[in-house]
Amino acid sequence: MSVHLATRKIIKDWTDYNEHMNMAYYVLIFDEAWETMLNKFHMGGANAQINKRSTMVVETRTTYNNEVKENEEVEVFCKFFDHDKKRLHLRCEMYEKKTKKLAATMESLSLYIDLEKRKVTEFEQDKIEIMDKFIEENKKNFNSENLVLSGKLKK
């Protein structure tokens, strides 16, 4: 098993003329689920407003494995997470809730940004400790197979 991040019901506005969810909304759901993790790491939107530091995605890889349709529910799970001094590496998987079919995956690489300088910066020590604790508590649930972006961390 992996870390559950979100459950979402597919609404009509997210579907296209093929009568399934448009690709943009897969990314939206993954992005909203990622915000759940950022809040755990004290790096979400509210914290960014206060500390003037935030994350910005610089690269993603998304696969679309099975279609989902209006009124179906999907669940998003964190399947892998790691970091270095300035980068976050994440892989999430989305499953159609009823059938448990893999709907999509998204692997992403984000940088930590000082918003006042608009430059990459290093994580504060307290954030590193929170992330390391999360990794330690969940590493048995993580799967590092088929990662494309892992070579971009500088450890």
C-alpha cells in the first residue's frame, strides 16, 4: 500500500467530447493532491504567503492508463517521495475507486524557491526533518521502479 492523498469525484465540466475526463483535469487532481503533501511539509500555500518560500514544478511525466468518466471517483496515492537540499521528487498514482484500475500516474520534480528573490534556495532544516521523517515512516510503501526523474536529485 502507499500513502493516500485524495479522493475526487469526476464532474461533467472535466469531461470532453470523448465522454471521459480531459487530460488537463488529471493534472489538476494530481496537483491538488500534491498540495496535501506540501501542507504536511509546511510548504503549502498558506506557509508560502507567510515565509515567502514555495515550490515550483519544473518537470513532470504523466501517463494515462485507463479512462475515467463522469461521476466516477478516483483516489490518488503517493507511491514515491524523495528530496535533496533544493528539490522534491514525487510519483503519484490515480486509481478509479470502484474497479481499482490504474487511471494515471504523474512523476514530478519541483524546486524550492525564495519568492522575494525568485531564485532557487535550500530547504530550512525543520522542513528537511519533516520530509525525512515522512520518508522514514513510509519508505516500505514506496516503489522506486520506473522512475524517470530520480537522477535529477543531487544527493
